[in-house]
Amino acid sequence: MFRTSIVKASRPFSARLFTSSARVMAGGDAGSGASRPGGSRSGDAFTKREAAAEEMYIKQEERAKLLAIREKLRQQQQHIEELTRHIDEVTKQEGGQGENQP
């Protein structure tokens, strides 16, 4: 009995208790798709779903940017129309020749 307790006491602790670095996944690990002949496009379902979600996010961001540009263009066109009306009013009041007058 004494011998078994000495053997247990002399064993080093598990190396897992003293690890100081986290496990890092490499490019060829499961799910990455890099080890397959077709690359990430022929990956597993998770890889395909992740790629599809990323593409959908990019499309949504581009759509939001285009809608913002369209709204700004609409505002600019409205401003130009207001300026044109103002110029026509000023030229009519002065008795000068406007764009619509012969």
C-alpha cells in the first residue's frame, strides 16, 4: 500500500493542467474545406452555409448602400428643381427673359 501511494505521488500531473496556449484550428482541419479537391466550395454543410450567409450579408449591405445613394440622388434632383423654379420666379419678377418665355 505504501508503495502504490509513493508511485502515485511521484507521477507528474497531467500536461493538460499546465498548458498555457489555446487550441488553434489550422486551415486543413475538419470543416475548413481546404483539404478537399474543390477547396472551400466543396466543403461540408457548415462551410457552405457559412459562405452563403456571408454572401447574403454582403448583398444586404450593398443594397442598403444603393438605396442610400438613390435617396440622396432624389434629394439632389428635388433641390435642382427648387432652384430652377426660384430662378424662373426671379427672372419673371425682374421682367427679364426666362427659359419659358420667348
